[in-house]
Amino acid sequence: MNPTPTPDPTPTPHPHHEPDAPRDLVGIGIGPANLSLAALAHPLGELDTVFYDQRPAFGWHSGLLIEGATIQVPFLADLVSLADPTSPWTFLNYLRSRERLFPFYFAERFHIQRAEYDAYCRWVGESLPDLHVGHQVDAVRWNPERDLFEVDFTQLDTDGEAEALGRTYTRNVVLGIGTEPHIPEPLKPLAQAPGVPVVHSADYLDHRAALLAAEHVTVVGIGQSGAEIFLDLLRNRPAGQEKLHWLGRTEAFAPMEYSKLGLEHFTPDHTRYFHALPETARDRLVAGQWQLHKGIDATTVAAIHDELYRRTLHGGWPDAVLTPGVHVRTAGRVATTKVELHLEHGRQDSRSRLTTDAVVLATGYRERPLDRVLAGLDPYLRRDSRERPRIDEDYRLVLDPSVTGTVYVQNAETHTHGVGAPDLGLAAWRSAIILNSLTGREAYALPSRTAFTTFGLTQRQQVPPAREAPALTPLVDRR
């Protein structure tokens, strides 16, 4: 039997797009955020959209698709379900199209593997017509004479070389350029030097074979990525000869906050509360909420301990050192093949040196700066006291009133919308907010309340009225 065909929901057709006709929306970047927006925009026939990405194909953290590694949100946090569970682009419909719905049902998995989420996103991306990979956006400018944005791009060939230049006019822009790997300053020279075995976790799978072959490996960073990489290395090195060191700044190998009320920090209710706070209060709050998104999930912590314990069954301890509360002060090369890390323990006020054959930097990601792509809009941008773009509640950059178009941002608004900004569970809701703003109507009905927690004293939570049983019409005896 042939697999169920990929759904092709046909929206109400809009007029044929002429080459110089302005678009309603140009999306820059095609990660999960803009992919969600494109999927939810597709049925809205009144919108003429196009999305550009410089990569040759969609890829979601491809270097971290370690076998068995799962995403930290339930499968319902797909691209569309929490805004429109009837969409043809849901994860469940993806399973149906692959004739995998019953196996998934019996697998009883609430958290799916990263590789499966990546495959699902690719399925959506390959089915949507308005996505263009191999297109590098070079500049965005406001044209006051036409009341439109100009988006300049370079079309790239399969080798990433410039092939053609182009320009698109649009009434609105949405930035979804995502994050980029963060490399601490002391380790940048080594990470950038050719032939030095210092790699970021984003490229782990590309270097996995060499890392497994290295005599001694150090993993820097004790968040989720560091835990997954340490576990993968540990499982694949000989017992008693593990020769692994795992260290990081955090004071403990702390579990991620995953209580049900704790998770309500990733709801629209908390996002609205956070956005209404003063700037200084928002900055303090984000810094204190690291365990909501930078800890290690309990399943991975347990798996690491189980593997370490298994290696003690025949006596002795595994040759693995796990040290929290440590940061790398400086680093350098020893001879031609080894790396020397100069470490400092903050609580002990002590220092030491560690010689290793390879280093994996599980040091996380940072929001990709908007300044390069928005340089042409700089005179119109309104910034906060720390020179960050101001972003309103509906994810719009605050621009000079002379600009009649709108620039929306996705996954670049932690400083204004809180720790939920990069969370996959809020992607569909944020996309729906943007589309409702863009169309000027309720294209997607959104709930007025999403959490049992009331965040703040002055914020009034709208309590939906209690449901009442419908009144019954008395039967009339007509005998």
C-alpha cells in the first residue's frame, strides 16, 4: 500500500504575483519559528508571502541529532497544533502521512526524538510553496517614496557561491534568524584554528568518530547538550578507559525545572506578565530563571548515573571526572595535538591545569544579532537603555512613526518577552499573534487564559465563565 499523500490544503488564491509587486510579508530565516508562521499563513489566501534562508536545505541542530536524544517539549509543541490542531501540518498528520500513527500510539511517547522532530519539520518545509533556500538576505531598507521595505538578497548555488542578485518589495518583514553557537572568549582562538580538536556541540556529530578515537576528551558546559554528549561518549568508550572530563560554570549538575506549575512560565500568560514589567525587572528575572531552560532533564541525569554505576559492578570507578562550578580562564596548545585548559573554581578560589586531546564546547547558543540585517533600518529603530531593539507585545519592532510597515521578530525577544522566546511550545501561539496582527482580524482564535498561576498582583486574569448545562425544552404532552 502506498503511503498517504502529503496534504496540499489549497488556500483561497490571491492574484498572480508580478515580479515587482509588493509582498505582504517577507520572512528572513527558515527555522522552526518562521516555518510555523509559513504553515499557519498558508491557508490564509489573502496573504502573499515568501520566506528566504541562505542554507541549501532545512536543518534543525543537525550536529546534535544524537541517537535517542529527545526534545524537551511534548509532541503537541509542533509547528501548528497549539494554534490550530486541525491544521494539515500537525505532527500527528505527519505520522499519518507516513503510516506511523499506530506505531506511535503504541510507543506511548510524549517527548519525541530530535531526529524525528527534524524529519517532521523537513516534511512541512518540503510541502510549503513559499519557502526559498539558498537565498541570503543582505539588507533590509525602508523606501519612504513607495512606503515599502526593500529586501536585497543573493541567490546562492549549491556550493554557497553567489549566483544572482535580487530585490523584493514588501509591506512587512518577519525576522526568524534564530540563534548561533556561543564560544567563550578564551577558547575562540583554538576553536577557529585549523586542525585543533576544539569543536562546538553544534558540530558534534560531524566530529564524533574523531572524538571517540581521541585518548582523552573534555566536555565544557553542563546543560542539556553537554549531558547528552557526555552520555554518548561514555556509552561508547571502553570500561575503565573512559578518560572523560565534564566541567562547567554552573554550581551543580542541576535538573531542569519540569514541574507542571513551573512549566507555566512557558505560557502566554507569563509572556504577557513579563512584557509589562519594567526593563530592569525583566533583566533581573531572566538571569534568575536559568533552571527553567538551562538545566538537564531528569531522564538524562538518571541515564548518566546509571551508566556510571554500571561501570562499577566489577570493582573500581570509571575514569570520568565530573566537576561543576569551574570555568576556563585561558587555553592553549601543548605540542601539536593537545590542548591545555587553565581552570578556576570560584568557590574554592583555586586554579589548576587540565591537558586533554579534544574539547567539546557545549556552551550554548546566543540570539543572532539583528544589527547586520537591519543596518539599513537603524535610523528608524527605537532602542532600550542597553541599546537592544524595543519590541511591543505583538512581536513588532518599535520603529519611527514615519515607517508605515512592520518588522516582526521571532526568537530574538528574550529581553522583552522572557524565557519562553526560544521555546518550541510557544512558536505556534506567537505565529498566530503575528498573523492576527498582520491581517487585522482574528485569523486564529487564541485563548484568553493559559495558566493556573496568576503572575503579579496588578494583572487581572480573565476567568472564563463556568460552563452551564443547556436549558432543556420541556416536552409537551399533546395527547
